[in-house]
Amino acid sequence: MKKLLQNSAFLSLLIALSAIIFGYWLLQNPRSTLAFLLTLGALLAAFMLDIPRWLKVLVGGAILLLVVPMAGFKNSFLFELGVQTGIYAAMALGLNVVVGLAGLLDLGYAAFFAVGAYTWAIFGSKQANQFMPWHIFPLPGAYFYLFMLVAVVMAALTGVVIGSPALRLRGDYLAIVTLGLGEMVRVLANNLDHPVNLTNGPQGITPIQRPPIDWFIGLFDRFGIHMSRAEAYPLFFYFLVLVIIGIVTLVNIRLDRSRFGRAWIAIREDEVAARAMGIPLLPTKLLAFATGASFSGAMGALFAAKQLYVSPESFTLIQSIMILVMVILGGMGSIPGAILGAATVTILNVDLLKTASDYLNDLRNAGFVLDLGIFKYNFANLPNQLEPAKYERMVFGLIMILMMIYRPEGIIPERRHLAEMKEKA
């Protein structure tokens, strides 16, 4: 069996069959959590195992571009889950630059997400009329693409402003300062409704313009697939997130292999040695901060357009901690690890914990009796407080403890860490 698993042809056949079987199961049962997880498992196996690259691309494209969208028409929750996973994956890749490559612990990362979201929310709604004299707002939805670029620039500039004082510190002091500065951004968003109403304070901003998708609907009409706007928007945002993830991943790969990536890693490993080699510490750290912030800003603009509503409560410290958990879980410095960590945490938080809560509630309401002979329990007596969805923070904390004990390098360690471990072995 071990020899078979090492055979590339056998693995290729196994992955292809798994993708076909699980994908078909998901299409037939789009509301099945198990079918969805097994389909994603086939996708992960295709990426992780030693099979031809063309088969990796074929399996990935079939699952992401065909199976999930087709199942999503029957269960729109799959689109919501996919978009949220993509948003967090892009932000995890951004934080991975700061924490994983440069070794700078940032606990205020959600601030850049907020900057990107408010950049489009203010001008893509009537909010800008509150402090501008022309009364031409909201801007048409077509401006969304331009404002995604503006959000990238605004978030990067915010990263420089926040990083300039913070990056003169190290370790725990840096973490505390970034935490405070990140919370300052949220508090400003919560209070900038007077004397000039910039953010509408705690009431938030709504409605926010969405990009026009007539061309998108027309594209599917040519193939005989007719959709209403309500059906088309989830699919549009799903594909848009996939495109952005592809761009962000490509940029990350190029940065990792560039002289900037090597400089960040040198600073992470030993700041004194990096300075001795002629690397300017503060400008290089600021570049990492601005780069990571720009990814978060772009996804903030997308988040605002998708949700049609933003408020300060969406950008709390918990958001920053959750993105940090994604990076650590996947493997600090690892690009595929950041994506896997984001997918794992998002699916656990949005789907699995809530599904488990619903399942327990159904057993409680039905009065199901578990009878194992020596043990008998009536689920009608199950406490109402026992709902896994309410304990997500405890679950994340437990995951982090177990990861630090048993696999501190993460699920998919960085290639350099893998090389070091092989040398030590």
C-alpha cells in the first residue's frame, strides 16, 4: 500500500476519482456539509500530493469553477461561504507578509480592512453628501473597480502612518502598540459623525452601491443560462473573489522570491545581522506593513459592496485575532498555508459550528434518546446553553494551544522551515 501511495499514476487516478465522486455527491446534495468538506478535501489532496501539475489545475478548476457554482445555484450559502473564505484568505495573505515574512506581530490588522471598506462605503453611498457640497453621491457602481485601487492606496498609506511610530519597537511592545492604533481606527469610525459627519458613527452606512453586472448576466445568457440579479450577484462576487485571490497569490509569490522578500526574512531571523548586511530596517518594515495593509484594503472595499452596509462593529480586535489565527494555523510564512488556514477557520466558524448547534437543537427538540445499553441519555435534557456556535472563541483558543504543542510550524510549513527540519533530521 505504501508503494502504491508513492506511485504518481496511482495517486493521480485516486485524486481524479475522488474529485468526480465527491463533486457529483455535492451536486446531488448541495446542502450536505459532509459532501462539501469531502469535495474540498479532494481539492486539498490534489494540491498537496505529488501529481502532475496539469491534473492539479484540472481538479482545481473543475471544483472551483464548475462544481461549487452549480451546487451554489441550489444552495446559495455555498457562494456566501466561498466569498467569506476568499476575503479572509486575501487578508491572511496580507498579514502573512507582515507576520510570516517580516516577523512583525500586528494585532490591529482589521484597521486596514476598515479603511478599505469605508473608502468605498462613503463615496458609493449618499454619505459623502454630508460633508461635500456637490451632492453628486452615491457614485455609480461602475466606480467600484476604481475605488478598489483607491482603497489599496489608502490602506497602504494608513499602514505607513500606523507603522512609522510602531515599527520602532519590537516584540510585545510592537504588538501592544499596533493593537492600540488599530482600535483607534475603529473608535474614529465610531465617532466621526460630528462635528462633520464622515462615517455616520455607530449607525453605519447603507445602502452602498454594487458594481453593475449586466455584462455578467449577458455573458451567461449567451450560453442559455438565465439568471436574475438576485441570483447573479452571489455568483459574480464568488468569481470576483477567485480572481482577486489569484492576483494576491501571484503577488505574494513574486514578493517571496524578490529581494524585498529576502530582506523581510533576514529581518525576521535576526535584525542585528540584517542591519549589518546593509538592510535599512525601518523602510523595509514599513514596506511590509504597507504591502500587507493594501491587500486588506482591497478586500474591505469588496466587503462593503457585497454587504451593502458597514459599521465599526465589523472591524473589532476579534477580527484581527481571527486573521492572525489563520496565519499561525496554516503556517507562518507559507502562502498555501495562509489560504488553508483562512479556509479552515472560516468554514469552522461559519458552517461547522453552526451546523453542530442546529443538529444538537434538532435532537433536543425531538427528544432523541441515546441508548448504548450501559449508558442512556435523553437529549431533551441537554442544556440550552450547550451550543457550539456560542463557543467559537474557546474552540479557536483550543486549536491554537494544540497547534503550539503538537505542530508549531503550522499545517503547511514554509519551505525554508521544511528544509531546516530535514537538515536537522
